[in-house]
Amino acid sequence: MRLWRLKRLTVHPKRHPMDMEFTVGCDENGIIQGVMATVIADTGAYASLGGPVLERACTHAAGPFRGFGVTQTCFGMEMMLTKLAEQVGISPWEIRYRNAIRPGQELPNGQIVDASTGLVETLEAVKDIFESSKYAGIACAMKNAGVGVGLPDFGRALLKVVDGKLHIRSGASCIGQGLGTVLVQVTAEATGLVRDEIVYDAANTINAPDSGTTSGSRQTLITGEAVRRACLLFCEDFLQHSLAELEGKEYYGEYLAKTDKLGAGVPNPVSHVAYGYATQVCILDEQGRIEKIAAAHDVGRAVNPLSVEGQIEGGVVMSLGFALTEQYALKDCVPQSKFGTLGLFRAHEVPDVKSIIVEKPGLQVAGGAIGIGEITSIPTAPAIAGAYYRYDGQYRTSLPLEHTPYADRNKTPENSGKGSVPFVVRECIACGVCVKNCPAAAIQIQDGCARIEEALCLSCGMCVVKCPRNAIFDVRGIIKK
């Protein structure tokens, strides 16, 4: 089946809207004594994954204190902490530091966290940034790695020597997160082979073993461990033989991330094999626009630091829209939004994102790599809301946030400023190439010239790149940025 963009926007699952009511109590020192949360989630016309999403929302509702569905409840809990800090008379950073989960302590679900737990380290990494900024908000998050909660969660990999090179084969889909690079690096470290002696074969169902879904921030840890185990078997032969002598031989690795079911009648059940932790800080300028996001993430061991930074930056930008501008309009349950009217955050609005990688050892599998994925977008919205609370004193409890410079960017001309179209059309021949290539359908040919509709333009620069006559000019240097 082939879906065009509008149809995909109509039928593809969306983030579940949730109405949440939180009650949080603490003592005079800001130490949390109890959390009560009521969450009502709208899963639409079909159940689909609505149940698991709500389960994640609830199991993570108390936060990483003494994130699939986690984004919504993290916003509620973090906003409560910001308010509690004010009432106790301590800083938003301090209340989080006092309550942060530490190795050997117990999560709200009963699980004892291991030595890789690095929430405190992420808080320490952003302390100076937060405390030195006039208008700053802060939020923490946790997110499981792996499916967990007693469900079968296997990683599988097959290594095969073909034409003197070691091929990596696994049915784990790489959907842009850089899994292939990670598996090549795991193989190189475990075997001592150089890069040119290793080949990553794209995931398929012909000769690659099933390694589960690319979801739950699981592939780096779970498939990475399967590859490492296969490498150990290869190394036993490689000590005695050359690659040429091992031609055609195969080595199979499998890893089961064993966990306990929800409600398991065991002391300190293991809900997930690992958790990632994060702290993000949002800084506003004097005009109330976001100047900077500092994002510190504990990833265990960073297999590829550049890829980790890319994941952090992408997740933050996604959540900027979630926090400030995105609205999925419905009328009588029929979607009304188009790609250009969803309110996606525009390229030239993206602030500086400072990625801070925290590597906390302690995980005994996958070389200590927890990985990073969904957590990158979880604490951003409450950090932004906290910054605006400091800026204007308004305590915001719904998303997208109201009364910000971004809220009405498409409604009134006085907000055009930074939000106006950064491209200028000159000497157009009305060929229509830009119209065909605009992902937001924001360009029309009028009176023999391309016209860009400001309300729809995403400032992505596709029109500039595709114009055969170089007739569209990037006047603000957006593409270069």
C-alpha cells in the first residue's frame, strides 16, 4: 500500500492526548512523600497500543525520583516539582537533586536500580548552566530500554565470513538511528578487526534472524549484546585461523532481556533491564524566545558519540514543537490539519542545542551501552514550561503552551518577525519544480511566479535546493545554519 502525505497524517497513530491530575506531597526539606496520579488517555477509534502507552505513562508517572506514554506524565510530574520547590523555598534544581534516584535505591515500581543509574550526574552536568541563567527551566526524565514487563524481548544476530570479510546480519531495522554503525563498532571492538574487514548487511527476512521491533529504545542494548555474543564465538576460531580460512562459517548470537511481569509476586521485580536518565535546561532571552536548550543524557557507554548528539538534537527539536506549536486539528473527529498547518517547529526557529553526554558505567551487557532514543524528547516540554514560569509567572498546565511568542506565529502580522518566510523568489520561470518538491505544499504558481505561503512554510529549504534556475534565495542563511 502507498499512502500520500495527507492520507498518512489521517491514518497514522498520533501521540495520545491525556488529561492528568497529580497530587504530590513532600516534607519541609522537599523530599517527596507520596504521588497520586489519575490519567485519562484518548486512544482514538481503535485500541492499538493504547493500553501499553497508558501502562508506561502510569509506571513512569512518579518520575526518576524516590518516560512511550512517558512524555505526557513527565510534563505533569515535573511541573509539580517546580511548584513544590517554590513552596518549600529551594531551587527547582535542588529539589530534583535531593529526590534523584541513586544506585541501589528502589524505583516506585519496586525495582532496585543498578550502578549505571546516572540521574545525579546529569543534574550535576547542567547545574552551572541553570543557576547562571536569568530565565531558565529544568526537568528530568527516565526511560526504559527494552520492551520489559515480562514480555519476550530477544536480540539475535548472525555473523558470517564471506569473501574474506565478516558480515553482520540481524533483522533489527535501522530507521535512521544509526544502528548499523553501532553494530559495526561493537563488532570491531569485540573482534579486533579493522573497519574494512566488517560488512553490515541491511536488515532483511531472508538471511537475518529476527531481532524484534525497533521500538522501546532497545536495539543498541539488546541487538548490540546479541552481536557481542556472536563475536565471542567468532573469536574462538579467529585465534587459530585467518578470515580466509574461516570462509563460509557462521556464528549465531542471542540475548534475552529477561524481566518480570507487571504485578509479579516477587520482591523487587525487574520491570526493565536498564533505564536511561536525562536532565534538560531551557534558557529564554529577554523577549521570551528560546535561546538555548542544554540536554544532559546518561547513555551508559556512548558507542558513537556523534550519533548520540544527533539523537539528542533531533529529540529536542521534536519536543519544541510538542511544547510550543503543534496542534492536530479535528472537526467531528475528522482530521483537518495538513503537513504545513500542524505547527511543526521551523528550521530557523531552532535554538542552540548543547548536547552533554554522560557515560555512567555499571551495565553488565552490551559493553555498558544503554542507548538513547525516546528519552531525548521527554523532559523538553516541562523544562520550557518552567522557563516561562520564571519569565512571566504564569503556571502553564497544558500543551502546547499558551501566551508565548510562538503561540500565535501564524495568526497575527506582528508575530511575523522571526517567523516570516526566509526565502525570496526572483526571476522565476514558473516551472513548478519547487511546487512538486515542497513537503508542506506551501508553494503555488501565481501570475507566472512561485509564491510561498508564510502560514505553511517550514523553512526547510527544499525549494532553494531543487530550483533549476537558482531563482529562490536563502536570505537568512537558513540552509547554511
